[in-house]
Amino acid sequence: MGMAKNTGQVCYGKFCLEVEVADTFLKKALGLMFRSKLGENKGILFLSRKERIIPIWMLFTRIPLDVIWINAEKRIVHIERNLKPCRGLLCSPVYPKKPAKYVLEVNAGISNKLEMREESVIDITD
């Protein structure tokens, strides 16, 4: 049973990332676990049916990530920069300050490189 990769595009200003869309329970549960790298200008976008506080955790994640929470109006509501991989009991969830409909995970450093800020608009094509 192959998992088809549903992809989309997320743009911040003129800079666009190709994203895998995590739209099923399994894809959301797995996220970027066990991956040793994430391609340049790539990411994963988690979709929620409605806005809510969406925690993420870095369990079994092997690469540092920037995590960007985005609301239904496609505005950034929270950014966690350079989250480090964690293992086992040292792994606690990270919670955003505000409800979000989307969570974007990208290689650490991208949010600084693009000067992403809360309240900025993200263009999502899923």
C-alpha cells in the first residue's frame, strides 16, 4: 500500500516552498519522523479541519526545524525557530500561543532567512 505524496506550494513573498501535505491521520502522526534530511526549499504542511491549538513534538525527528503556525486567514500566528530533535522522555510538545489551521515545518533557519514575522501573510496552495 503506497502512500501517495500529496504536494502543494507555500509562498512567503516571492519565495516558494514545495510542501508535502499531511492531510491524513497517519501522515500527521508521522510528519518528518525518522527522516535524515529535508530537501532545500521543501517542507511539510499539516492541515487541520478547524483552527485550534496544535501542539507539535520532535520525537524521532532527526533534523532541526522551524515550525510556523498559520491561522485560517493565512496569517502567521506563532513561530518556533530551530527546534532540535529529541528522543524519548526528554521530548515535550511545543504549543503555539494562538489557534492555527495550518502548521508548516521547514529546515531550521528558513524563517530567519525570509524574515518571517507573526501577522505576516502566507500564500498556501494545497
